[in-house]
Amino acid sequence: MISKEITIQNPTGLHTRPANDFVTLANTFECGITITKNDKSANAKSIIKLLRIGISQHDVVTLQTDGPDEERAMRELTDFILALKE
């Protein structure tokens, strides 16, 4: 299992469109992926669960990957989040 804290820089946070793109990318991996903000956690492969935790600009989230491709998933999902600049 790998865990990493990431600060959201996108001015609109992880709203519908980037959240959908994030979930689409997350679903390309075999490993389990969880994203946590404060005391709320979500399966990162579910758009509804991801949107429910309400991730905004400057929020610090914890991304966790666990499974056979966890390192690649962590790297690509982290790169995706850091590249958001809407």
C-alpha cells in the first residue's frame, strides 16, 4: 500500500469534469484506490463517491493505492491532479 498527501491547486477543485477524468484514469488500474479529505474517504473509481467528499482548491487529500499496479497508479494519478490548472 502506498499513501501520499497532495494539495489541490486547481481553482475549481476536483469538480465534475476533472473528477470524471480522474475516475476514468483510476479505473484503468487494477489496484484499489482511495482518496481521503479530512475524515471523509471515497473509492476513487466512483464519480458519485468522489464528488460527495467535495474536494476544493487548497484542500489536502490523501491518495492511497493498494494492489499489483499501485506504484504506477500513484504516479499517474498524482501527475493528473498536479497538472489540473483550469
